[in-house]
Amino acid sequence: MQTDTFIRYVLTNIDSSLASSDEIIFNKYAQLASDVPQNAEFSLQLTDELACTRQMIDHILDIPISKRRENHYYSTLLRAEALEPLHEHQVNL
């Protein structure tokens, strides 16, 4: 990653996407399809895969995102907090 700009770009993109993912919001939307067979199993698979991917990217990059990209990490938390009422409204609709 230190010497290859393409690899750095790809991993940074993955890192940003993972930081923006919110399991709580994801599960609220998933509950909208609670009557679909295998919904719970599928939701659990996605949640597990997200956790595994986060763990692997932290391992590859040696440092958790909260330390590695502090500004991005905290701005994502602020963004998630600001968007939470919108998600709640959409789920209720």
C-alpha cells in the first residue's frame, strides 16, 4: 500500500465504505421485509460479512479506522447521527 497508488486507492475506498456502513440502520430497513423467508438468515450473513470485512481491512492496514483516519471516522459518526431521523422517517413510511 505504501508504494502502489492503485492499491492505496482501492483500500481507501473500501475503508471509507466500511466506515459509512451502519448495521443498526441496515437492520431497520431489513425489518421491512421480515415476512420474506430467510430474511433473518440473510441479514445475519450480511452483518457477519460486514464485521469480517472490517476486521480484515483493520488487519491489512494494521490500525483501526478510528486511529488511522480519525477525521473521517468522526465525520462519519456525525453524518450518521444527522441522517438517523431521515432513516427513521423513511422506515416509518
